[in-house]
Amino acid sequence: NAGVMQNPRHLVRRRGQEARLRCSPMKGHSHVYWYRQLPEEGLKFMVYLQKENIIDESGMPKERFSAEFPKEGPSILRIQQVVRGDSAAYFCASSPREFQPQHFGDGTRLSIL
Amino acid sequence: EDKVVQSPLSLVVHEGDTVTLNCSYEVTNFRSLLWYKQEKKAPTFLFMLTSSGIEKKSGRLSSILDKKELFSILNITATQTGDSAIYLCAVYPGNQFYFGTGTSLTVIP
């Protein structure tokens, strides 16, 4: 019974490139959340998606960041034209329904050169 | 603005000690409070609390919620080195979870 799968585990990009982070939720989970974590800081909510719908993107910067959760396939967090300040750990979590505990993936550590 | 505050920020104890971690919150439309343990990777779920005064217990860990005073505590008795981690509190008022910055617990032999 696989948990939340994120890939890649580590991603290195140069400034100006694009970063694509993938998240496959647990089987049976249709709610996906993305968080960013900086060193010495807590998890900061970015976006909440259900299949094919963005429910809440209030934590996601309006420029350069986008997220999707298509009918088939993983959820994708996309960061265009990355800058050094985008370096962080990005965690994905899923739950079977709203108002249920989330299960987290191991995260993607994004480093910007 | 909704917020979650955890204290202390960090804690160092000896094996066998008992610790109490605190989480206070200010949110509108409170629905639940969750505790997670984060070691090097993914946070792992510990407890979800929705009602005041009802203790949740799992082994040496227990937690309780006070909705009147807007806080929760996480207790760990007879601590072990494997309890060393960051403990995260999150509050769910609907649509998104608000996380505190966590309490870093170090248990030394």
C-alpha cells in the first residue's frame, strides 16, 4: 500500500529554468495539498487541489507558480523562471476526503544555483 | 489573520524524562487540530483532535485539546532517543491547514 510518492527527491536548477515537481497521492485519495518548507520554518500552505480542480491557491505566489491535478496522472507543481529564493523543500500531502488527516510524501528538495 | 504558535521552539531532555509541547491557535471556524512528527523526511500523523477535553493516547504519547482556551498539548512520557524530531501542530479551519513552526525535541541518552 504505497504512500504519497514525490519525485524527484532532489532537483537542481539554474536561475531562469523551470522546475516540475510531481506528486502521486495515496491510493484512494483525491485531495492533494502542496506545502513549502524553508530551513527553521514550518510548513507553509501553497495550494489545495482535487481532481481537475484547484480549491484554494491562496498560499501560492501568483506569478511563476502553477499547480494541476489532472484526471489521470500525478499532481504537478510547476515553477517557471526559478530564482534563488525558490530553494526549499516542497512537500505534497493527500487525504481521502476533506477534513481528514493528511499523509505526506518525503518531499522534493529544490536547489537553485 | 489565522495563526498557530508552538512552544517551546526547542527542547533538550534526557532519556526517561516527560515532556509537554504546546500549541496555541487563533483561527476562525475551527474544525480540527492535528499533531505530526517530522524526522528527516515526511511528517507522520500522530493525532487529530476535534473535541475539547477528550484525551487521545498512543503508547507514550497523548494529546488533549482545549477549545475554550484555544490550545492543545502533546505529552511524551519516558522519552527515548527515537522521539527526537520536530513536532508540528496544524489547525484546520476549512480548506487549508495552518502549521506552526514546530518544536524541535532532542532526547539525549
